[in-house]
Amino acid sequence: MLLGKLSEEIGAELTRGADTQISGISADSKHIMQGDLFVCFKGEENDGHDFAAEAVACGAVALAVERKLDINVPQMIVPDGRRAMGELAAAFYGHPERKLKIVGITGTNGKTTTAHMLAAVFKAAGIPCGNIGTLGIFYANKEISPELTTPDPVFLYKVFADMVSSGISWVVMEVSAHALYYGKVDGIRFEYCIFTNLTEDHLDFFGTMERYGAAKRKLFEGERCKCAVLNFDDETGRSLASVAAKSVSYALENPSDVFAVDIGEGFGGCRYIINLFDELYEIRLNMTGRHNVYNSMAAAECAKLIGIPVPVIAEGLASLEKVSGRLERAGAYRGADIFVDFAHTPDGLEKSLRALRPHCKGRLICLFGCGGNRDALKRPIMGEVSAKFADFTVLTSDNPRYEDPFDIVLQIEKGVKKYTDEYIIVVDRESAIEYAVDKLHAGDVLLVAGKGGENYQEIMGVKHIYSDFSAIRGILKFKSAEKGR
């Protein structure tokens, strides 16, 4: 695409070189290809302008800059490089977002499960659908490994363009608070936006719940969202009704457009009667927990607004066997059940423990840690949650990144000690799981929380291959072999 055409698309000043051919867009000087346009902006730690010369040396033929640089290549002057990156990517790929109908889902917890539930309903309805989120990107028999909950704009629009080429008509995508804060989805107009909940998380970045909530709120403001689907049992969800152009609601405890009655739960899933805009129907899920009733109501309400019949909605929800790492049964030992869950916030951990408690005839054991270089304020709070809702807690490591994992565990321990002495610290995660499995007896339930379906453990900048599922299966296989000797 010609540089002049790109600058014209976004209304930017161009120093020269309108006929320069651009073959790609990048904001990473280490991944520049010959013919790329390099986009400069100031990040949290580095300023892309400082790497512009390196990018040119690696093959960049033009720059998008916030200030003119003393480098002999055509330069596009933009007021905000980060925002311009999204605008440039949309233009470069032919505005695929305008050819798709997109549902955005935001909230602290439940985004991934709600997205997969809605995607399953689309599949049942025979509607080609793409799914973008924490577990990766899925569409047209393609699967792309996850990097970020919401991909960076250049890759996001590239995927959108391929979705259009692949015959996709609807896209369900998770939209993180960080993506909203950085304007990654600013150019997208959503058909529907779902809000799940707002609970403590990411305060290392946002500082306060008010700033965190304000980032989420951006998804529903102005003309960005045609219709909002809001959780009215959440205070922030109720407040968004005054922000959105149009909204509908779902809830269990407050008056709403969609609600559920006669809820029954079991290890194998749950069932309830949904009142979907005054249309009653039985819903069956292969996932347990009250939080999954909320997730499925949100998906069902959105699907109904799209025009999918209620029986098809129920069929789609019932067809979803599991969502990887979301309260997923990983095995059994001595008559005890072992579950893996992504719960990594106080609210998420409490919901998972509450979901498992009614089915636990013995002791409920909770194993978890907290990620390094992330919100440290939630660490003792999560310790308190486990102490209150589990019978025994195993504190361990979880993606320590650049922090000492033992220091992180000691911060969690402060919360646990307020309520109980029934806990132990085993820093190595696999050893901690083996310890917890050894403690199991018939009727017990073990929750291994924090990582879910992740397949790595991040330590000192290196992602080591690791999976809770693999660790559990390996331990159970070894114990089975040991018993057979």
C-alpha cells in the first residue's frame, strides 16, 4: 500500500515519499521486515522514537512519529503514535472490522467462558464465528496460540482480514482493561458489548478500582457499542446503563430483563430455567458453579438479541463440554476429585471454592500462588479467601516473573494466618501439587488455582514449559504405577 494513501486515510501530515510502497506495519524494531512502516510512540518503559534508526537499518522504509526525527526516510507526523498504529493497521488491511459484526466482552472474571459459550451458540445456529481471547484465536478450523487477551492492533486487524477471507461473519472477542486503556480497539464499532463484573485486579497498573473501572467503562461509551448486555447484580454493571446508548440486563438478585430460577448444581454441571425476555426454557451446562449461570445468561441474552431462537441457544450452551482450565476436572485419587481453575483474583477464587463446596463430602483443599510483578495488594486478600472458604491451603509459586517466589508466598501467608493455621508453604509448584495429592482422602476435593490452561511458568523473563494438567497427570500416573508394584 502506498504511504501517501495511508497518511490520507488517517489524516496525517507526510514529510515526503507519498509513492513509497509499504509492505507491513510494526512497532517493534526487533521484528522489522523490509518495506515496513515503523510506528513510534512512548511506552511505559521505552520510547519507540529511540529505536527508529535501528528500525530503518533493519529495513523500515518510513516512520510514523509524534515528532520529526533526523533520519533520512519519509515520516508521517501523528499526534498519538499508539492510536495511529490501530488506525494505520485498519487502513492497511482494508478495514476488515467494518465487514464483521463484533461482540466485545469485558469484566474482571468470566470473559473467556462467556465468549466460548456464545461461540458455541453461534456454531449451533450455523453462523460462522471467530473467537479471540485469553485461550487463543479460533476460526475456520484455525487455531492461533494466545499471546495477549486482546491482541495488539496490527495483528488484530491482520486476523480480522483473514476472518473476512475465511467467510466469518461474527466475531466474539474478549476486551481487556489494558486494551481499552491503550486504545487498542478504538476504531472498532461493536454490535453488542457484554459486561460480566468488576472485582479487584490489575491495581499494580491502574492504582485504584476507580481507574480500573473507568478503563472498562470506555467500551460502552458513545457510539462504540450499539447495545450493552449488563450484569445488574454488579454495581458497575448497573452504572453502565447510564453510559451505554442502549442496554439490557441479566441478574439473579436484582430486577432484570433476563434471570434464572430453579438452579440445580452438580459436579457434572448445572441446570436452570432461564427467563429470556419472558420466554422460559431449560438450560443445561456441563460446567458447575453459580458464576457459570451468570456467564451463560449473558451469552444467551446476547444471542437472543442477535436473533437466535431460544431452543438453539440452549442446544449451543449444552454442547460446550468444557472451557480449558475453567473449573475443569483434572483427575481423581483415592476417591477424591481434582480440579484446575484459572481463578487468579480474590473474587474468582471465592467463586470457584463456593462452587466446589456443596459437592465436597470431605475436606476442600486449595492450592494457589500469585503472579510476580503484578497487583501485590490482592495477595493477602486471596490468602484470606482461601482461609475462609477452604479447609486447608497449599501456598506455592505462580509465574513469579522477576520476583522471588518465596517473597510472594509470604505476602499471601499474611492473609491466611488471620483466619487459620491449616496451611503449608511449598514453593515449587509441582512439588506442591504432589504434596496436596498425597493429603487426599475419599470425599475430598482439591482445587489447583491460578494458571488454568496455561502451558508455561514464567521465571526471570523465561517461559518454561509447564502445565498444571500435565503435572497432575504425571503425579497420578506415578502413584498408580507405584501402587501396582
